[in-house]
Amino acid sequence: MILVTGGAGYIGSHACVELLNAGKQVVVLDNFSNSSRTSLERIRQICRKPLAVVEGDIRDQAVIEKTLREFGCTAVVHFAGLKSVFESVSSPLDYYDNNVIGTHRLLRAMQGCGIKRIIFSSSATVYGDPKFLPYTEDHPLGPVNPYGQTKFFVEQMLRDLFVSDRSWSIGILRYFNPIGAHESGLIGEDPKGVPNNLLPFVAQVAVGRRERLNIFGNDYDTPDGTGVRDYIHVVDLAQGHVAALASLDKPACFAVNLGTGRGYSVLEVVKAFEKASGRPVPYDLRPRRAGDVATCYAGTDLATKVLGGWRATKDLETMCRDHWRWQSQNPNGYDA
Ligand code: NAD
Ligand code: UDP
């Protein structure tokens, strides 16, 4: 049995599907602070398999220990946490509380139960400003906002834990820009309020929920002046977790990038989304957004090596098509 923290959220729900499809049993622990219970129903609908759910908070060590014991868990895939860079600047203590203290309690609970296998959702933001590209895993770490700091601190906590006890198996996965949705259109990203990220915003403009996209900066040193990112299909990303879990069959502590290795500009994404949806995405060019880098993409060789040959296979067209299917079938998200 695998404990999936934050399994009702965007990436967690897709990971649950892939874990269930791979024949694993799954129990989700989520406090639903940024998700809907409906996503769990949809996972059951896609997989036609049981999925256990515990409503609880990762900062509650007793609940985690009880869940780990009750369900006989052997490993944890840890998604739960807060993820908005913007919000982390105005509410840093909430971010340190949920992400750092929460993970600390989770690790304590695991230690208390003798469960020593964990996969952690880290982020490309731990690298900070690029000293060279692509970002390979040996790129210096230097997060530039509180959200990135929380990911960096947790990574460090995990590395220190492994040094203290080398019987742990720890996989740190640094995600680049997950987009898209399950091909069924039943699960997908359902941000609360105004989306901060590009794809959900573009999709909400295409579906008519918002009027125009703001493009933050067209004077970067990139082919068309807009920011370049490494977008990865969320199903490829989710499958990376199944591969990582298989790699944790022996003690280890590794950090690998989950990306495609290729970047697309904001304008390229807008064009691809217009094509996939058949809808216009009108936009305004705005000044740069504070804290953004011009270009960000992953070196992927280490992940493929460590994760037994895993690599992302879905292209931008598929990402946009699947994202659109989810958005058009659920124009107001899960609880419309
Ligand atoms: P999400 O907000 O959709 O999912 C997070 C889930 O965790 C939600 O269901 C939320 O209710 C739950 N949660 C939050 N705090 C909790 C707590 N204290 N106790 C229990 N549950 C809690 O986010 P996501 O996009 O699915 O991201 C999952 C993980 O991946 C996060 O850790 C995020 O930082 C990381 N990540 C995401 C991205 C991205 O672009 N989406 C990129 C890099 C890393
Ligand atoms: N972006 C934009 N308009 C938006 C949201 C994002 O132009 O409403 C740009 C942003 O400046 C960056 C790219 O889209 O160049 C990806 O941004 P996102 O927030 O999705 O990911 P991150 O910056 O965290 O990599």
C-alpha cells in the first residue's frame, strides 16, 4: 500500500491513476485545502479500482502514523504542500509551516513506523537563476523565493536524514512545468481563484472564463522575446513517479529532473493552445513579472538513467489537446 499525500491535487490525482494502473494499492491523505473530493471519485471512475482516503493534515503526526499502520503502507509519495510562488512571498510562514514543518512531521511519523521509502515533489525553482543551461542536477542550488526555499530545505532535510541512516530510500523529483490532463478529461488542474501559471490561465481564456491573457515580458533574450519553459505532460510526470518508486527498491538518495529537455516560449504555447482548442486566446503584452527567468529547461539524462529508462514522450500538441479536453468538459472545474 502506498500513501499518497496531496493525492486529491493536480499532480497527485494523476499519480494515483498511474499507481493504480501499475497494480499498486493507494491511500490518499489530503486536507483538501486546494482540491476537491470529486477528483478522487474521478480517479475511481478512470481506474475502476478502490482508492482509500483519509482527510487529514501532514502536520498532524498522529494521523499520519495511524494511517501508515492501519493501511500497512510500505512507501510514501509526498505531494502535499502549498505551491504558489506569489503567495509564498506574502505569506512565508504558511509556506514554511505546510511545506517544511509538514514534511518534518511526515518523516517523523514514517520513522516511528519504520517506513523508509519516500518520493518527494521538488521543483526546478530550487536552481534559481541559471548559471548554465540546461539545468542538470549538479547545477548550483539557489532558490530566489520562499516557496523555492521550502523545497530546498526539505531536500536538505532528506539528504541529512539519509546521511544519518543509509537504509532510507529517497527519491527527490524536481518538476519543470507540468501541464495537460488525463486523456479521459475527467481529472485536471483546477486552480482556486485567478491562476498564476500560464496554462490554466490560457485555458480559462479559451473557454471564455477570462477575457485576455497577460504575457509577462516580450523583451527577454529568447527567439521571440517571451519566456521559455520546459512544459511536461502531467501523465508523463505521473509515470515518472511509478518509475521512481521502482528505483527505490534499494537504499538510495537521488535527485532528478522531470522535464522533457526542450523549451517553448509563451507565444508558442498560446499558438499551440489556439490550434488544439480551435478558440482564440487574445493577449496583452505586459512588463516582465518579478522573479521570472528568461529560459528554463531540464537536462534529462540522469533521470532516464536513474529511473530505469523513463522519459517524457508526449509533445506540446498532446499537452494542449488534453488540457483543453479537461477544461472544455469541466469549464468551471470540479465543483461547478
Ligand atoms: P495541488 O495544490 O493541486 O496539490 C497539493 C495537494 O496537497 C492538494 O490536494 C492540497 O489540498 C493538499 N495539501 C496542501 N497542504 C496540505 C497539508 N498541510 N496536509 C494535507 N494536504 C495538504 O498542487 P500540485 O500542482 O498537484 O503540486 C503537487 C506538489 O508538486 C506540490 O508539493 C508542489 O509544490 C509540487 N510542484 C508542483 C509544480 C506545478 O507546477 N504544479 C511544479 C513543481 C513542484
Ligand atoms: N506567464 C505569462 N502570463 C501568465 C502566466 C505566466 O506570460 O499569466 C509566463 C511567465 O512569465 C513564464 C511562463 O509564462 O515565462 C511560465 O510561467 P508559469 O508561472 O506557468 O511557470 P514558472 O514561471 O513557474 O516556470
